[in-house]
Amino acid sequence: MQSTDTSGVFARYFDEIGRAVEVGFAGGRVIAVSFPPETPTDAEADHELLDRIGASLRGDAADDGDTSPGDGPERLDDVPGRFDDVQIGLTVPTDQRRVLDALRSILPGESISVSRLARSAGYDDNDADDLDTVTRALRENPIPILIPDHRVQGGPYATPAPVRDVLRRNEGCEVR
């Protein structure tokens, strides 16, 4: 998804989660996602990414206006929960970035343990300091949903529980 030169805050309230989703952009890249109880008055509501997030929260493919029949999704943005085409701007320490980059590769419907995530990011899942790095990255994830911490078994999470539950259910992601 291209949002070239988009900057600002966009937000929309979603009944499916009983709260708003707020997305911050800088230079066309998503730099923050949060879940305020109400839509901030200074935020704009019209953005394609919010449409896609809404579709994901409903368990639908994004509505791109194409009503022609097809055998399946033609684009990544037609898959609920799939946001790996969205440009992000992470401003986190390098060690946390490794974790979040590894997490971003987990597809909708899949889940991963904290230990396996640690290994996939190049960390030792038996080392307490390495596990602390992984859990800190998850807890401080600045872009939940796009970096899907809801797919991690056992957390911690930046995504609130009601949002995690809806996303997991709609993606068919079984996380214990």
C-alpha cells in the first residue's frame, strides 16, 4: 500500500472492538498504532489503511470496489489481517527491530511462541537477557496489528485483549 507523503493522524471508531484505532503517519510510513477509547477530535477518519483494518476486524477482505468474481484474493490487501505491504517507519532500538521484523513475517492464521520468535530473530531462547529483549519488543511494539503481536502465544502484548481476541478469531489463529 502506497501512502507516499502522507503525514498526520487518522482514526476511526470500530464497533467490533468497542474503541477507536488511531494510526500515525510520517512521510508516508506508519509510525504508530494505538487504541484510544474514543476517536480523537483532531484525527482524520478517511484513509485506506483504516478501511483495511476495519475489514480485518470484521473478518472481511478489504473492499477495493472490484465486484468481479474471482477465485481468491488478487492482492495482499485483499487478505484480512495481511498488512506486510504497508510501509512502516520503526524507531526502536536495533535489538527490538530484529524481533519486530521477524514477527511481521508471521502470516494471518499462524501463531508463534515467544521462544520460537526469539530464535527466528537470531536470539537464544534459553538466555534470560535475550528473552527480555524479545518480551520488551513485544510489550513496546509501536505498530500493533501491522506488526502482529496478537499472533504470539503467551505475550506480552501491545495490542489490548479485546482487539487481540477479535483479530485472532477472524484470522483463525489459535493462540493458547
